[in-house]
Amino acid sequence: MTHADTPSLVIAVDGTSGSGKSSTSRGVAERLGLRYLDTGAMFRALTWWLLREGVDVRDEAAVAAVAHRPAIESGTDPLAPTITVDGEDVSVAIRGEDVTAAVSPVSVVPEVRARLLALQREVIGDGGIVVEGRDIGSVVWPQAEVKVYLSADPDARAQRRTAEQGGTDVASTQQSLLERDRIDSGRATAPLTVAEGAVHVDSTHLTLAEVIDRIVGLASEAGRA
């Protein structure tokens, strides 16, 4: 099964922080010859810009007033995804601790979500893409042919995220992930939730290859439907 078989297919991958969404989504996109979009990177990019501009990220009104200003562009190559802000590559910068600490309060601002929702739908366009985030199947693209909710137990997620970041403090990482879950699940606008019709995949005891195989299988079933 390739992109030629399902040129308009949209695969929505939602789930908790540290559950393996990025590696999984990129792997599925590569296998199927589809484009890839990391919506979380868009929130991080806007957060990075706000910090650079000296905007108080915890002042909702201040964030809302300027959320429309930066030009944010997402590259969709799963092998080398990029993201730019006003033409500047921020792929590395948005992964810094300062952005990680600030992205949650930015992401709950309705004007931010509305602005980025429009950008996300524009990128999805005619389909042929794997999109990862927290509200893809429920809000961004509820008509997606394949919806997946990816999760893992907190300890496994913390171990993975700590290893990704080259750190050693698993307990602190786990606390940070659980706090992010609380904020994402409790926000008024587009909360983290299992979308209607989504298949729940628990990656705790699965390898990355097994998770990718599972989602590729779902895509094959969708293509035959």
C-alpha cells in the first residue's frame, strides 16, 4: 500500500506526551509515502516567538493580541520535517527547556488554537498525510479515515522522554508529563480526548515497529472499505 493507493488518506494520531506519537507518525508516513505534520511543533514555534518578543505567555490577553503576527510554516517530509517562523528555521530551538515550560499556557489560549487550526487544515488540504497532535481526530480533522489514540503508562513515557532528551531525572520528567496531561485534558478549547471512532493503541509493551505495523494495517483496512 502506497500513497498512490490512497492519495487523499488522512491518518490522525492523537495521544499523550511521550507516548511515541512523533516517531510513530513519521514511520507510518514514510512506510505509506505520505506527508507528515507535527501540530505540536506549531504551538512550540508560536511559543518560541512569544518568548523572543518578550510577551508574557501567562497573560492570555497579551498572547491573544499578537498570536496572528508570526508567519509559521511546516515542512511535511517525514524524513526531515522542518518548521520556520518568519523564515527562520526553529526546528532545534523549539525543543529547548524554555519553550517546553511555556507551551502549555500558550496552547490553551482560544485565539492561538483558532489561528493554528486554520494553518493545520490548510496543510492537510487534499489529504495524503499523517497528522499528529492532541485534537486531530476530534477537532482538526474529524473526518479522517484513520483515527488513532496512542498512549503508554506514565513510567514508560517518562523513560522514553528522558532518553530522548539525554537526561537522567525520570521522576521529574514523569511529573512534567502528567502536568501536561492535566492541562491538555482540562482546557476548555479542544481538550485532549479519545476522538469518536478512534482506535486506542497502548504502546507500553510494543516496539516502535509494532505500533507502526498496527497503524499501517488500519490504513490498509480503510483503503479497502
